[in-house]
Amino acid sequence: MVRGFCGSPDRAETIVTDLPDNSEDETPSTIPLRSLPALTTLVISLCGSHPSPCLIKVLCSIGSAPALTSIVIDHSSWESIEDIFFEDPWVGLDKWLSRIARHAEVTGGLPLTLRGWPEGRSIWEGFLSEFRESGEIKVEHK
Amino acid sequence: MDSIPQELIDAIIENVPKSSLLSCSLVAKRWRRKSQRRAFDTISFFFETEVNRWCTDFPHNSDVIPSYVRHLKIEEITSWAEPALLSRMLESLSSLTTLSMHETEIPEELPGLISRGEFGNGITTLYLGFQCYTYATMTSMILSFPNLKELCVEFCEVAPEGPLPTHPVTPQRRPLNSLELRGWWGVAGEALTKSRLTSSRLSLDVEITGIMQLLLASSETLVELKLYGAWFLRVPRPSRDDSN
């Protein structure tokens, strides 16, 4: 397993997620970004079943983004992940989103938009559950 | 015809299909300029012979039609038989703001001519896609445009070895408004990192090499970040049978 960290890089918080092993893994070395002070909008575009280990690594390198007012996860086919959302990469993403949401300075909680969400479908129980404790999920249909 | 206000003529020309612009330009003298401006606003070339013909038709920098061109697209000219053709054409396009090169070779001497200010000063948007470049060619090309604001490099492979750019490089560039880098192979990200480019808007494929350096370079001024995190590009998901 490849271990990723998720926490403030300058405080070197505990490792929180295990990423699937990949012998050909060439994911980038993590450089702590500490803070993205001007960042207001983050869009994460996915088209596979899982967020990639690279994505989790890059996100976890971001220490804080205090000016963040919106996060969008764009997926071309949310239906395809219905049965695997509880697996490691999604858990890692959930933990990172949760941490960012807790430290966001936006009034009323950080909104997370699931873009391309199928119409008439409710959000699965447990999906991004940790984030939901401190942020708000919205959906945007295709 | 003379009683029609110019504003009305302009509005008609703005709304007719592009295929009708040639006819519009022949209606009357007052229709010609606006019709031609719109007809030649964006031009595309797919073959070197077409570029050659353009250069033959408009041999002088003072020709009016080339001055109407603001957006130039060149596609699928993977190797130039006569590399100077592109320079000659760019030299004639005095109003050019956007240069798009898709599956197209960058002639070796082009970045040097641009960086010396011979043409291309007005170009603010550059797209390079689906072509293999040497490190020197890619960085030289990108850094040669002094007023670049938007840059998109898509699925370009960059050879890791190669000489450094030979022309002078501006040590401190102004941040770009937008930098998009897609396609995970090659070392395009590293090439851009070494080019010391920063941007307030980044769209990045998370698989590219050099992504962390790019993020770090722009971290203070970054306003919008888009990350493409596609699992399937690198790691085929094991089937349920494999995982048991």
C-alpha cells in the first residue's frame, strides 16, 4: 500500500488514508503547499470510478484554503460509482474535504456541488459523510 | 441603399451565416469592410499548401485582409517542408491575438523570431496540442510571446533531454490569466515549471509531472483551480474476481 497523508503539512498530522498499491506508481512527490490564500474556487473533474491516488496526494498537500467559497466535483457518470463510494480513495477525498470545510471561513458552511448528478436520484447514505458534518452538499443535474 | 445607417448594416452582417459573408461583401462598398473583417476573423489551415497559397495571395505586410485575422488555427501540419512559411504568414497577421497549433510542428527558428519582436507581439492566447516537442522548442515557444495571458498545452509529449532555449528569457514574467495543462505523459509540466510561469487560474491533469512545482509557483495568487483526477488513465481497476 502507498500511504498518503492528509493534514496540515506544517504540523505533519497523522496518516489517514491508505491508497491502493501500484507497482508503476509515478505519483508526484508531495510538496507542502501550506496555504492557497487567494483560492476561491476548486473544481475536481473525475471520469473514472475512483479519485486517483495522484489527486488525493495533490489535494492533501494543500494545507489550507481559507478564502475557498465553492468546491465542485464534476463527474460524467455518477451512476458508475454507486457501489464503490466507500472504498479508500473516496474516503481519502472525504477526509480532505472535511478538513478544508472545517477551516473554511465562508458563512453558513462550505458548499460542495456534485455536478452532473442524475436527476431524481438522492445522495447515497454515507457518501462523503464526514464532509457533511461541516459542509453542505448541493447537486447540479446534467 | 445609401440611406441605410451603417449600424444597421453592421448588425445584419453580424447575424448572417458565415457562408453568406462573401455575398455580403459584394453588396456595396459600405458592406465590404465589415463582411471581410468577420469572414477573416478566424482562419484555419490543414495543409502546408494552403499556408503557401495564403502567403502568395497576400505577399505584402500592408495587405488589408491579413490585418483582419485575429485567430489562427493550424492543424495536422506535423512537419513543415518549408519552415519559413509559418513565419511569413505570422508576419503578415498584424492583429493576431490567438495562435492555435494542433498536431503541428513548431519550426525551429520561429520562437527566436517572435522573441526578437519581429511579429507576434499581440498574441495573448496560445494553444499547443497533440504533438511531440523537444524541451527547448516548447519552452522557447511559450516564453517567446511577451504578452501571453492564456496558455493551453494539451497532450504534448516533451523529450526530457535537449538544449536550453538559446534566446533571452524574461526572468520575471507577469502571471498568466489562465494556464491549462492536460495529458499526463512526457515532462511538459517540468518544462513549464522551468519556464517560471504562474497563473491565477490553473487547470491541471493531476498525472502530469511537475504539477506540484506549478502549484507551488502560483500558490500566492491562485484564484481558481481545476484538477482532472482520472483514475483510469494509469491504473486499470481490478475486476471483482481479481480482488478476491
